[in-house]
Amino acid sequence: AMSKSAVKISSDLLSNPLCEQEPGFLEMVTAFDTAMKRMDSFNQEKVNMDKGDQAVLGCSWFSSVFPSLNMAVKRREQTLQDYKRLQSKVEKYEEKERTGPVLAKLHQ
């Protein structure tokens, strides 16, 4: 849907009267329109692939374009687990009586 919208936007820009007046603008919009149509056809090819091929292609393509993404997701998951663990400790110390050692651990 997003690539279809981009193609619609580029087509609307091409029909803008400013394209007739400014050759530079027409050239830029034409290049944009071509790029959006290519992107849309690529997306349509991916949608038309059967699910098994699409999953394999999608994973390998995504990993090759964004190699650090997988590591970032793993770091985020680890940080989230650490946060939850520490949050439960804080809640445990907040429930206890407010003594010196408990306050020190809570502050820590």
C-alpha cells in the first residue's frame, strides 16, 4: 500500500503545471516517478512469491542490508530482561521496612 501511495504521489506531481514551466523540476519528478514505479514493481514481485521463498529471501535480504540489526535486537532483549529483573528487585526493597541497609540497596 505504501509503494502504491508513493506511485500515486509521483504521478500527481507529474501532472502538476509546474512541471511544464520548470524543466529541472520535471526532470527531478520524472526520476522520482521512475524510482517509485521500480520500487512498486519490486514489492509486487515479492508479494507474488510463495510464502516459503518470500520468508527466506526476506530474512537474507534484510540481514544483508542491516547486518547490525540482529545484534541490536538481541541487545535490546537482554537489556529488557535486565530491566525487568532490576525492577522486581526495586519493588521487593520498596515493600520492605525502610532501614539503613534496605535504603542503601534501594538507592543502588
